[in-house]
Amino acid sequence: MQWRHKDLLDVSQLSREEVDFLFETANYFQEINSRPVKKVPTLKGRSVVLFFAEPSTRTKTSFDVAGKRLSADTFSLSKSGSSLTKGETLKDTALTLQAMAPDAIVIRHCYSGSAQFLAERLNCSVINAGDGRHAHPTQALLDGFTLWQEWGEFSGKTLLILGDISHSRVARSNVILLNMLGVKVRLCGPRTLLPPSLAGWPVEVYSELREAVRGVDAVMCLRLQLERQQAGLLPDLREYAATYCLSEKHMTLAAEGAKVLHPGPMNRGVEIASSLADTNESLVLDQVASGVAMRMALLFLYMTRKEGK
Ligand code: CP
């Protein structure tokens, strides 16, 4: 398949055929990550800027590792180390980076729409690494890839997304992707942490965790996005955990062999019982490993694409 997209803003841009192709490409690159020498010359001479204006451990590091394993040159810029702190605008920062002629810019920013804002102004590829509460397409793709490796196929599967749906770009991108793949999606969380309107969302909504988890093939716990929440949405963390923290006991109600995912970072004992996070049912570290392979696939396809949107 010839990859013709210039930018990755959300998974809604992708067709089912393109998502399948991404899984196969990531699967191919994952083998490299198990070799003693984890480096190939595929992107030698190409460069990618990792522009993270919000904190990140997994996404930033895995894009960096992915680029280096493909022999691309990677350059990192954080908000605190940049002239954004001196008042330079996002647009001027991006144009400055583009003047250094990278092949791609990976951006994370607290403003929803920031990746699209750059994509409309820059000639190089823009890959959205999380924009506000809008989208986190590379997380959804690595989650889908992790489940593809686990399940083989998606039809007939049901997945529960649990927790702070309202502020979660991971939930938004995953609902779109999982629906495209044929997975039935359930949502569960306190009313104050669900979007005000779920009209048009292809999901079933539950308020009781014990009902929501019944018979599902996987549960994706979400981090409480305290930095994006206004005060007063939750009575307190202890009460939230008492009602919505996923435990081994809840998982006895799920389908046999059901798996647990979390995009990280985890608040153990708040969203997921610490002991559950460390069981064989937990795919949390598989998601991290899948993230490197998926981001290798994305960098390869976007940085070697044919010209045109
Ligand atoms: N899942 C995720 O985006 O993690 P980081 O914030 O550590 O990148």
C-alpha cells in the first residue's frame, strides 16, 4: 500500500484497510525490537522533531526509540526548555522548527486542535501525540495493535472503557478505532466524568461497574485527568476508588481470559488495583512494547510517503 496521508490528526482519517496495514507493518517492525542489535538503516538521513509541550514518558520515549531504531535523527523540544516560555507563539515555534527541514514533527499540546493548526501551516508531516482532550491516535493504534496480537480478530469482542471518559483523548480515539474494528464498546464512569452528550457515540453506557464488566473480553482503565478537571467533579479520590477502581473481584465477572489495559501513567489503587496491574491478565507493559513498534510503523509510513494529502 502506498501511504499518501501527510498528517495523522486522529484515527477517523484512516480506513479499515489502512489500520490493518498499520498493524501488519507494526508487526513486521516488532521483530526488530527482539534482535540483539535493534537498529536498521530504513530512515537514515531523515529527521523528526519531538515537540512535547505537555509531560510524557511513554509517548515521547517510544517515538524517540522508534526513530533511532530506524536510524532517523530525533530532536526533542519541551515547553519548559523552549522559547514558548518567553512568549513565542505556537505558530512561530512550529515555523521555526520547520525551517530546520525535518521530515516530521510529532506534537503533544494541551490545546485541542493544536495538531491540526500545525498541519495546516507546515509542509512536513505532523503526527498528533495528544492534543488536549480531543485525540490521541497513536495510543489508540497501539492499543488496537496490542489487542490484535492478543485476540487475532475483533469480531464478537466487547471492551469496557472505565473512568474519566470526559477528559480523555485516549477514550475518544479508542471509541472511533474499536468501533471501526467491530468491537462492541461499553463506557462506565461517574456521570460527572462522562461527556455531557453521548449522542452519536457508538457505545453502551453503564453507571454500575459490576454490570459494565459482566462478560467483557477486556477492560481499559483510564487515568483520572486531574490536570484537566475543574474542581468539584468528584467528591474525593477515596470515594471514586471505592466505586470505580477495577479489581480482581470485578474481573471474575468478565469473560474467561479477559484482559486489562491502561494507557498509563497509572494511579494504582485509584483506577486499577495495584495487584491487578501486575497479573498476567494485565497488558499494560505489552501496550508499551507495542507502542514502540506502532510508532516505528507510523514514522516509516509518514516519512517515506508519496507527496499529497
Ligand atoms: N499513554 C500516554 O500518553 O502516556 P504518556 O503521557 O507517558 O506519554
